[in-house]
Amino acid sequence: MSSVPQPVSPSVPEGPPASADDAGSGPAEIVARLVGFGHALRHEGLPVGSDDVVTFCTAVAELTPSDIADVYWCGRATLVHRRDHLAVFDEVFRQYFLGHPAPAGREPDATEPVAQGLSGTLNVPDSEPGEQTGDDRPMVLGLQASGVEIQRDKRFAECTPEELAALRRIMARIGLEPPRRRTRRRQPDPSGARLDIRRMAREAMRLSHAAPELRRLSRTQRPRPLVLICDVSGSMADYSRNLLQFAYSMRRAARKIEVFCFGTRLTRITPALDRRNPDDAMKLAAARVLDWDGGTQIGASLDTFVRRWGRKGLSRGATVVVCSDGLDRGDPAVLADAMERLSRLCHRIVWMNPLARDDVETLPNTLAMSVAGPFIDSLQSGHDLDSLESFARKLPQIG
Amino acid sequence: MSEQPRNETPASVADLQAQFLSSGYLASRGLATATLIGLRLGRPILLEGEVGVGKTEMAKCLAQIGGRQLIRLQCYEGIDTHQALYEWDYARQMLHVRALSESELSDASAVSGLYSPEFLIERPLLSAIRAGSDAVLLIDEIDRADDEFEAFLLELLSDFQITIPEVGTVAASDRPTVVLTSNRTRELHDALKRRCLYHWIGFPSVEEEIEIVRLRVPAAVETLVHKVVAAVQRLRDMDLVKPPGVAETLDWVDALGVLGTTELDAASAADTLGTVIKDRDDLELVGAELDRVVADA
């Protein structure tokens, strides 16, 4: 599944006039050429520091390259620090040293840095998103708040002052008590279950008389990771904004949280939520998700999550919160499989279903919900900001 | 940053590749280049890649090549300095105090003697600093450790010296070669990555993988090797939860060898599938398509 971009052929290519292997033509020129390469990479959005360029030049000097492939591998080892950047590096190398023309229509994106955490590729849906919106429309169950018919572009416009206030409220609430888990480490605790022999030994040596006082240890606690997987499909349109705001607040309050959105495709939006300004964060997040208001493929999306992120350990020991109304257009068998796997890979699964409203004991009667039901540890409502707040309050007990 | 090149540093990338080969490791040109730069510049090498592509093995072979000692620090959640760096042997210290007579105790040197090296338990990082360039320090699966530990490591990797309050500062005379591996279960801090030379090890091509199997299992039948490698490559193209790594390929060839099988067909593959596929869902998926997987190319 992971094919490394094919390296440039080791044979010396028919290079452009100034390729780096005319060694001896003047060290200053070669250095200028190498430094220029660093600049070209930076221009394409790679975080190349001056120290990296220095290392690159030193490495090339050390190896006294015999052909261009040496320069390639030197650059790859010194100027690239994550796998996602390899493709960009290869492209820039081809253009800069081998004189290949830049592919048409590709411009450096100034608003979105290449650095995107775990994996930076956006999935472009090949079907027309939104084509199923009409079908989903009748299923929309009213929101308590006003503005059921929010326009598409308006939805992620600026936050109103009330919403900002709500965000702050949620933040304060979550900041109080993130879900926690025990760790292997221990800390001094007068009522701990285990004796701190080391500390007692240390003190005994200092005192060198009598029996030492009993010192005790207990396990330390750490915040549990939290994974939010939000449905942003047509039927969830009215809730999506709340959910994203909620996700943003969570991200601001606790570091260990990952946020994904799905309609027909799963998109990781965690990095977008790291903006200080909530409006910017919302805009960036909205720009990443390409299938707003489309159909829903819960099963396929969760399956993608399990395969791409879950098995790497992203959800291990985590509380996974799936926010969806369960109006699935995909195969229920896929959903059942994905849920089963997910339940094995994480600590707790919480399903937030706006259709559940205040009556959270009964599962809303949709096929997807009855399929997913056995794997859900807790069903929550979350149909408006208030209920999201109450969910945030309950989170520590669920975890 | 730049250190004087060590005597045993290979002269060129090709030399290093040949040396890796002689110790039974097939290093790609990229990996060999990164390693050579790392050796020459005294920088740590960060290896990332899928599970079972030979990240840890590379460090072992690197140590073997230079005739150096391999010091391995296996990271895990909650690892702290006591397990990574050093620890005082309190129990021995106490016994020592009890054994001293009254008159000896009044002597000031008795107390300072308690903090002498014999009571210090060396953990991997301290051992590596003491050993200096005689060691290859392998920090395995760094992504499993906590962020705090990464920050601590950052400090250590920049200076290669630590301060033990009771003893003083221990500094490496020359730097050990450091290899870090990560399975990318989480993203490492940029600061740590910047300090390292980065290399991504992907799955090998068919030719490379055949070469690796030949190196590692010289006794294997040639046709069998070809078929197993082809089958494993097909498995990697399938949408598996856990795609098999090179380690699994080697296990499979070994397993078939143990059974005395010289031909890979659906039956023998089904018997030994457990060596390559380690997930129940995957087993079902592969089981249904076994004929296609082991088919001739």
C-alpha cells in the first residue's frame, strides 16, 4: 500500500546546462545551486530551515557525488522530515535539477501548508457530492434553533457573538475534566496502595536510624485521547456547524483529540482546528471537507478510519465519538464490520445522534443504528449546543 | 555539527552497501546514503516505515559492520529516565551502609563512596554515552514513548552529555551512532525530526525482496522464493488490515522449508498462511482468493 515515489534514475540524465554534477566548476556556484534548491523547496511549502540547507551542503561535500542520484539521496535524507513531503521533494527535484517542466495548473498553496500531520492527502470525491441531497431532505428533522434552511456558503461564515460565547462556555466546561485513564507511572500519594520503597530507602539512609515512615504511591492519571468522527452529510447539515464548533472547543481544551469529518469520504481536519481564531479554523476545516451535504456512507467512512488510522494506534485507548443520525446509504454489513473492528481498537464508542433528542435510552429506528447498536457503549443526543455542553459534562464518566 | 570522519567510516555509498550486504542486509541506495551522511556528520538517523521492513535490523547490521556494540532502548508508554538513563541501586547502598562499622560511618568518604559508580545502574542511554563511538545506539519505536520523553531525548541527542547530580557530568568522548525507528503510530515532534536524517523505508520491489530472501534463507529453493515473493506482493496489493512485511515473507519461506515443501500451491499456502497473515478478517479475505494469490505470474 505504501509505495515510495520512484527515485530518480541513478544514471546521469541529459541534464539542463547547470546541473550539480559539473563539480570543480567552482564550489561557490555549486553551493549557490544547492541553496537555490532549498529555496525552491521552501517555495513549494516544505519547511526547510537554514540549518537543513547547511546540512545538505555539508552532506554533498562529504560524499563528493559522482552523479545526480547522490545529490538526490543527500537531499532526501537532509531536507525532508516527513513522508508526506517526499512527493513534493521529488517533483521539485525533477524541475530544479533535471529541468522537467512544472505540471500545469499546480500552484503553491499559500493558505494551506503541506504539513498536515499523519497524512496529508485530501480525497477528491469522484461522484458529484450533493446529488443525493434531495433524497435526504425529507428526512431532516427540525432543529430547535431557528434557520433550518441555512445556505450552503453561509453555514461556515463567521460565528455570531452568541455562538462564540457558547464556544467559550463549552471550552471552560471541557477544560475542567477531560476523560482520563490510568498510566503505568506512579506518583507519591499518602493514601496510595503501593509502598514507595525507593523513597523510604532514600530517607532511611539519610536518617540512618529507626524504621522509616511509610510512603505510598498511586498511579498517575492522564487525559484519554478523544476521537471525534462527525457526519457532515445532507441529512446532518443543520447539526454540522454545531458539531464542528464543538470539535473546535474540544481541540482547544485538550490536546489529545483528533477530528474527522465524513459524508461519503472520510477527511481528517484536526490540523485545521489548530487556529486560534475560531472563524479561521472553521473556514479551513470547511475547505478541507469536500463532500458537504452529500450522501452518507457511514460504514465505508468508519472502515477507512479503522484501516488508515485506527490500526496505527490513533484510537487505542481512546474514547471515540461518532456523531451521525445513522441515515446510511451504504451496505449495513460494511458498517457492522467497521463497528466491530472499531470497538476492538478503542476504549469506548459513544454515538451522538441528534435524532435521539432527550430520550437517549432508545435507539432511533434506522437500519444503521440497529446494526451499530451492539457496539455502542453510550448513546448521546447532541442536537444543539446545550446538549453538547451536557455531553461534555458527562464525558469523564463515560470514559 | 561536523566531526572528523572516523577511521572505519566507509569511503563511499557503494562501499557501505557492500558492507551491509556482507552482513546479510540489503540496503537501498537511499538508505545507504542517509546512513553514510549520518556517520560522517555525526547525526542521528530516523527510520520510518511499515511494520517489518527491516528498520531494527538495519541498526543491528550497522553495529555488526563496524564491529561495534549495539545498545538498544526499547521505548514504551510511560518510559522514564530511570529506565532509560540511570538509577541508583538503593538496595545495595543500604546493605553497604549496614555493613559499615560505626567508625567507618563517621568518615566523610564513606558517604561519598555510596555514590560511586558501583552503585550506579547504567541504563541504555548512559551506556551509550559511556561507550561513545564504540556503540550504535538503537532507540526503537520512539513513537510509543510519551511526548515528554521525546523532549528529553532531544536534549540528550544534541549534547550527548548528562548530569548526574551526585557524580557530575558524563559526556561522550565521541558520539555514538544513533538510529531511531518509528512506526508512525503518532507524529513525532518536528524539533526531534529536524535533528535527524530522515529515511522512509517502503516495501521492497520484487527483485529486492527476492534478493533479501536469498541473503537470509540461502537454503531456500529458487522457484519457491520467486513464488512466495510474488504471492506476498499480491497480498500487499489486496486491501488488508495488516499487509505482510519482509519479516513475514522470510517467515513464510522458513515455514515452507521446515515442512519440506518445494512448491507453493493453494494447499501448502493454506497450511502456512498463519505466518504471513496475522488478522482474522484478513485470513477470511485471503482464504477466499488463495488460488489467485499463489497463481503463477
